Amino acid sequence: MGATAGSVDESTYSVIPKNLITKANKTGTNWFDEIFRSAPIQNHQLGVSGATEQARYAMSLNYFNQQGIMDLTSYKRYSLRANTEFNVNKRVRVGENFQLAYGEQIGQPNGNQSESNPISFAYRVPPITPVYDIKGYFAGSPTVLDNSRSPVAELFRNKDNKRKEMRIFGNAYAEVDILKDLTARTQFGVDYNLFNLRNYRANDPESPEPVGNNTLGTFNNYEYTWTWYNTLTYSKALGDKHRINAILGTESIKSYFEFFQAERSGFAVDDISNRYLGAGRSGITNAGSGAEWRLASEFVKLNYAFDDKYLLDATLRRDRSSRFAPQFRTAIFPAVSAGWILSNESFMKGLSWLNFAKARIGVGQTGNQEIGNYNAFSTFATSPESSFYDLQGANTSSLPGYELGQFGNANAKWETTTSTNIGFDARLFNNKLDFGFDWFNRRTTDMLFPVEVQFTQGVAANPFQNIGEMTNKGIELSLNYADKKGDFTYSIGGNFSTYRNTVVKTTGDPNTQYFGFTTRLAPMSVTQAGYPLSSFFGYQIDGIFQTDAEGRAHAAQFVSNTDAAKATNPYNKAGAFKYRDINNDGVINAADRTIIGNPHPDFMYGVNLSLGYKDFRLDIFGQGVQGNQIFNYVRYWTDFPTFGGNRSLRMFEKSWRPGMTDAQLPIPRSNDVISSNPSTYYLEDGSYFRLKNIQLTYTIPSAILKKVGLSTASIYLQGQNWLTLTKYEGLDPEINLRNYSSGSDRQIGVDEGAYPAFRSTNVGLSISF
Amino acid sequence: MKKIFFTIAVMVGVGLTSCSDNFLEVQPLGVLSEGNLTNRAGVDLVLTGAYSLLDGVQTNVGSAFADWQGSADNWVYGSVASDDAYKGSNAGDQPEISVIEAFGHTSDLVHFRGKWRAVYDGIARSNDVVQLVAKVSDMSDVEKNTVIAQARFLRGHYHFEARKVFKNVPYIDDKTYISSDANSTKVPNTEEIWPKIEADLDFAYKNLPNRWTGAPGRATKWAAGALLAKAYMVQAKYAQAKTILDDIVNNGGFKIVASYHDNHRAATNNNSESIFEVQFSVNDGAAISNNGNRGHTLNYPYGGGALTTCCGFFQPSQNLVNAFKTDANGLPLLTTFNQVDVPSDNSQAFTGNLDPRLDWTVGRDGVPYLDWGIHNPQYVRDRAYAATFLRRNNRLINQKMEV
């Protein structure tokens, strides 16, 4: 670092002891280009099916191989699927559907939405760092610049860390026609999973903060869920006008999960053949545990139709879940809906342009039990890290201890959503125009949320509590028009939906706030009565001070409210963010954080277009989201003096300097630790429109096929995600929820550098004999 | 055909009845209920868990707080906030500490929550012990009393920490705290808690043994007395403190070690000078040496081929180094010490007198640094930003916290 060309003796190059020699990349390394690539996908499927009087069968083999768009990541899957059904006699049928799948995945190290994954390093590594040093070894950044690691090296070292998964799932069933109108069915399903990963982390001597010790973690998981489903179905037409369908059923589910993991370090060599726990000599740790949950339900369903005009559906369901304490275990969820097929009324028959019209109304309840498996229990746990202590003063051993690991909440009960639906469907003009409309109001009561317990209560996993009430109101519209002119067929359609989410009530105190996740920043999501779920939270920025006088005239920003404190305060000077004094107390501090944005969209829409001419067919499908905001957390790393890594062009061009009235960022100061707090600066318009799918299909005429002994064959060319229209500056505006076992919607629309959707072009051939 | 029908009917019948309430009873796996621990062995396990937070380090259960923020010696809230040390590292790393250093912190600063969590979790664990021991039937009253005295020592200590760092805090005792009621500790912080800290420590002082055989990490009468005396001194109640301190000096059986550096070596932990130490252990089965003074995990030398690589925080201030200057008699220069700087590089000769303890406290260029050899200037991550000295007491199990 800092040496001029020719002044370094390259013969002193050495990995151990570390004397790596790297030349600055004067043109700059584009780290995104270095880790992303175009990659092929293969998908082959071979199937046979057939039927006799007594049996039906189908079997297919599938091979799927997708090389990731991120270098050295991939997913491979082999699967076998078999369905059979036998008629034991006229009244009894027995069958099964099973699938066997083996998958191998090499993902990005450290997972998605992590500050230590290759995407995050790609925007942090200084571009002056080249990919390789003078000897072709991975180059690291100089410690004086930044501590980020080379994403290329990270991916290379991760390339043999395969996540292997073996999955068996499916069901077997038997059906008996007890009477002419009465059928009994019993079905037993299973989903069985085995998972293994040997995750090796080799030394990274080039890194500014090298790990210093290679490490292997081995993970074995085992999981099964079985579902037993029994129904008794009665179907009867009474006279010409009445039709009845009734189902009585039970369902029980049992799920069990167990994991074992172990870790060692100090491996003599990095060879793949040596990456087994027994070869590690130090840092021996291991852990294991299990979990289970069960659900038992009974339900009855009644459908009644009168004269194909009036329809009535009613359902009553009783659910009992092991996740709640016995006294709150049981919940009953009724639902009822009615339909009126207007087009079957005699007074409508005269309308020749109307083919079908139906009005619908329904009210029903559903439950949510996603609160983890043991929410009701207060439990004590033991862990060497957190509850062991060296009472004997031995220095190299400690005595085991226990601590409260989870606060139980035995009072939690089912969260219930009551939905009211009013809808209308119609087909007009010889079924060319298809129209659908729905209005809905979903009211969620006893909303379950992992409330942080009193800060004076100690630390253990927070239990879910029933905190309040929320509504989602909205409409859904769809319109489709299809027609045919000679050899030319076409259809054009669109759908539109919108919802408004409001948290109606929490504890009764409108100031009660439930926060989302803490990153390196304080939480940027809050759930509070009167606002949408997981609204964005932080400071409101009202521009940038152009003069010192303007800064001093404003409220004292993060200092006490005295002229002396303000006079020397860099945040009351020209070039600093001007924060809004929400509580009007003359001081800007944490109390001025407020709700600053909404991750929920104004509306969502989709369009589709199909054109067919003779044997050609073109399908186009696009969808969009409008009016939502995204909290672009990546800006914390690229737009503020966070560590010493790469900075955005935005910071270079839009930082304030004297006279710059359209600046977006404050004057850069290396010790500015305030401006990066969650604020409106991070919010971006998340609207986008994306062409999800374009497909051109050619069906080979059967006349040609017959000559070569095929029954059907087609060729297609497909493009996915070819076009995205958005103003969002991050990698991808389609942001998913943070991956979290339960309660993940406490934070919505926060982009921590999420893995982007990829654009793909596929060529396919499908043949049947 | 009849036979098949019969089988299915039986299956459906079982299906409808097997979902009895037993099916829905599950037990958490790999963890214990309070009932499992309501016995002598269980009490000891929970008590060890309460001791375990003396280092201020927990694992992060479902949250994003960094474990080291609770570090028992308060390097952030004490040394960095005072003139003893700088944040260190570089400007962009852990900028919140700079805010604390400059007294610019707001109530949402996440580091304080890290400290708060550690002390209030310690309090909760101590209360768990007190509540548990009351339900146990296989222990004598004397045994129970000794356990309660240890738990109250710990509870007093954790509250002392809370009082020291946050001032207006609530005192949570075993009558207030109910682990199954998330709001049980929602109590006001309007009352001065010194009397309750004193009551806990006084109980411990009067009920703990003088020594524990083979367990120097357990609280003793003298540890409780020393902590109580410290609580008095912080409140300027010197007479009350002196009574206890005289008792410790006269009856405690402690003596100053022959060599100053014995207070900085793992081999001489818990020596004759030591009244109470936080015990650290490495290679004890805990991941990332989490019991080995994890609170200082960011505070190792950064570059220059150092054995550890992260992260160069907590660097001694020039002011601290200057405070080691002495007069000809070896006494500190109380008012004038900071007028001339002691250079960081001893090749620039400093002609004045220095207390030899300086080089047990601070790493200086050119001076041997522990057993790592001569202090390498590149150990310091960013000399332009964070001064040029490096903290000395870096060895994993070497760090002591004295009460």
C-alpha cells in the first residue's frame, strides 16, 4: 500500500508469513461483474402414463440443473414421481402419489440479506483492489481502506459446500363408495426430509481481517410431517332442482424436527477429502435439539344449490393446536357464503350478450398459529457460551449452568381473521369478455406478535402475545377478452388489486410501538395503532442547511439546546441534514423519530396477452406494483462513512458543498455518525413493472409428427424477467420478507442487498409418443 | 370386498378418536422446566448461570445486540467515555461509540441497551435462584441461606452496575419479578436504589463464608464486604466504608503480591491480593471462546502480522499515558502531568520519570508487548485516527475485573 511502481521487491512475495503483493487496479474493479454471470439452466423430464380398466398409472423422471447467476452457485435436483390408482372392485379404489427428490445446492456463503455475503462485499470492496495479486492469488484490500473480503474468493472457497437434501413426499389413499351417494376416503400423507451440509471455511490470508483458522461445520437435519385426512362425502340431487354435497372430515398433523451440528477447526490441509470433522484438531463444539407440533381438526362442509341459481356453502371447522396451552388450544372457525347466478334467471335469459353472471357474498374465519412450537412454556436452557462459568478458577474449563431460555405465555390464543367478501363474475359477448370483481374486508383480531418483554425482565426468547387488531380492506378486479378471427386467436387481459392495511388497536395506548429488526442501525420498522403494519420509522429530513446561520436557527440537533452547544455542533452547521422537530421541543433526539413511510403498495396489477396464429403462439405476462416504498439499507454502507469501503456515485455527486442547493447528502465528514440514522433519506419509491414472461411456442403439426411416430411435439422460446421498469436504485425492487421462522412480517420492504431475480432465456422441446 | 370395507371403517374410526387431547400434548425438547430444577442440583445449575453473567456476555437470543456491548469492565461507558481511552479502530467502525465518547448519545443508542440487557438479565437470573431455592425440599436451611446470600451478592452487584451507568433505574427483587408475566417488572424508576443495593450486599456480607475450597470464583464474605464498602464510598459514606474495609484488612487474610505483574498473568489469577475476580476460561467448550473475556473481542491488535486480527478498538489515550509520569520520588504529577506528552515511540527519548506500571498497561512502539515481541507500529489500525498506543491487557484470560 502506498508504494510506487517498481519500488517493491516482488521476490519477497510470500503467503506465509504474509507478504502478499498487490498492484492497484487503476481502472477499477467492477465487483458486481466479477461475481455475476450468465448461466445455463437445464430441465429434462421424461414421463409415461397409461390406464386399463383396473388401474391408472403415471411415472416421471426429472433432472433439473441450474447454474446460479452468481458465480459458483448452483442447484441440481433429480426426482422420480409415481402415481397409481387401482380399482379393487366397483366400489373401492386405492392409490398413491409419491415423489422422491434429491437436491444439491451451493448457495452464496452467509445467505441472503446478510452484510457478510458476496453481494454485500461486492458493493463494499474498494474498486482499487484487483481480483488477483501479482502471483494470481486472491487479492485482499489494504487494512487501511476497508475490512471487506473479496467476494470472488468467498465464492471460490464456498464452491464445495453442498447442501444435500433428500425428500420423500406424497400420500396413499383408499376410497370406498359405501352407498351410491356416500363415499369415504382416507388418506395418509408424509413429507420426510434429510439434510446434510459440510460447510468448510478455508483460511483467507489475503483478507484484511483473516479468520486465522480453517473451520468445518457439519449439519444434519431430519424432519418429517405426516398428515392423516379422512372424509365422508355425501352427494345427492333431489329432484331436478336441489343438489346437496356434504363433507364430514378429520385431519391430524404431526411434525417432528431434529438437528445435530458440530464444528471443528485446525485442519492440516484444505483438501476436500480432508473436510471431515475427525480431521479437525481444535475448536470442538457441537449442538443438537428437536421440536415438534401437532394439529387436530374436524370439519363439516355443506354445499347446497337450488335450480343452479342459488348457491349456499357453509363450513364449520374446529382446530386444536399443540402450540397453545390446553385452555386456549381449541378454536372454531365458521364460514358461510352465498351465490346467485343471475344469468340463469328467466328474466335474464333474454339478454343474448350475457352468457354468465354471478353475485357472491361470504363471511368466514381462519386462524393463525405461527408462534413457534412451545410458546406457552417457560423453559430453562443450558449453553456453554451463555450459562457456563468457571467457578473453580481453572481457566480452561467451566462448570455447567442453566438460565431461563424462553419466557412462556400460556395465555396466547389463536389469531383470527374474519373475512367479508362481496364479488361479481360475468362472461359476456359469447364468452369473449370475462370480468371479475371482489371487495374484501379482512379483520384480524388477537393479532400474534413477538412482543419484546419489559427491559427489566431479563433476556430470553420473547413469547408471542395477542396484541391487537388489524384490518386489510381492498378490491380485486380482473378483465379478460379473448376472440378468434380465422387462424388468428388472441386474448388480452389485466388484473388490478389494492389493499389498505391498518393496525386498529394494540394495547389501547396509541403510543405503544412494536419494532422490527435491529441491524447495525436501530429498527427501521414499527407497528403502531393507526398506521399500516411495519411502517417505516426514523427521522424526517427537511433538506440540508445551506448556511451556518440557518443551521443555528434550527432546533439543536443531538446536542443540548444552548447557543454555546449549537455554535460548535457540526449538525447545526451548513451541509448538515435538517431534521424535523416532531415534538417541537427545540431539540432533535430519539424522541423525534416518527413514522416516515409505508412499505405497502397503493396497488398491484398484471397484464397478459396471448396471440396465436396457426401453430404459433405468443404469450406475454407482466406484473407491477405501484406506490410502495423500500428502505434501502445498502445506502448505510455506500452513502455514509461506514467503515472504509467503496462509496456510491450518489455520495460523490450529491453530497453537499457550498452553494449546492440540490444536494441529497450532507457534507462528507469521516466522523459523521448521526446522518446515517434511519431517516427518510433511505426511502425510495419501490414501484416497478416487470415483464415476467414472454413465450413463443410452435406446435409441430400432427401430420408431420405421424410420419415420425410422435403424437404431439412443440418447441418454445421463453424469456423471463426480460424487462423491469423502476426508479429503484437497489439491485431489485422485489423485496421479500426477512427470512425468519415466525413473525417475519414485523419488517417489510427493507433491502439489505437481497439476491436479485434473474433474467432468463429458455429453449424447450416437449414430445409425447 | 366386505373385508376391505371393514378395515377402512376401523381406520376411519381410529382417525376420529385418536385425536384425543393426549395427541396434542407436547413437551419442549432439550430444555428443562422449573420443576426439573427444583432440587439441590438444579439450584446449583441456575446459580452457576447467574454467576455466568459476571462477564456481561450473553448469547443473543433472537436479537441483533452484540454480546460484547455488555462487557463487565465498561470499557465503552467508562474508559472511552472518560479521558482514559479512545474508541480506536477507524472512524467508520462502530461509530456509536464515538457518540458516547463525545457525550452526544441519545436514548436509542443500541450500545446502552446491550449493557442494560446484561445487567438486568443478571438480575433476573439471580431472582430465579432466590425463587427456586424457596421451593426446594432436599436442602437444609443453612445451605439454602448460603445460596440466597450468593444470589443476593450477584443481584446487588448487577444493580450496582445499573445504578452506576444509568442512575435512575428500578430495583427488581424476587417479589416483583415473575418470569411468566412479561409485565411483572414494569415498575417505576423514581426511587433511589442505593438502600436496596446495600441491603443485598449487607446480607451477603453477613451470611457468606470467608473462603470456598476449590471454588475461588464464588462470592465470599470479603467480596461482599468490599463491594458494599465500594457502594458506600461512591455515596461518600466513608465512615461506614472504613469499618468494613478495616475488617477486610485485619481479618480477610489478603496480602499484596510480590510482583506487580502477577496481577496480569493467567497463572497467578486469584492470587493473595485478589478479593474477587470475574473468572474467564478458554477452550472450555464454548464457541468462539465466549467465556474468555468476550467483552473485549474487538480490542485486539489489528495489522502488522499480529496473532489476532480484530479490530483495534479501545486505545489508551495520550492523557492516560501522561498520567504515568512521576516526579523524582516516583509520585504522580497530579496537576502538571498532561503538559508535555510522553512520545508513543520510545526511540524519541523521554527524559522524565515514568511509573514502570505504564508498560503493563499500555503498548508502546519499540517496547516488548506481552510475549508477542517488540510492539509493532502496525498493530494500531489507524494511527492517524486513533492515536498510537495500544491497550496492553489483551491476553484472553488475563483480564481481571475488580470490584
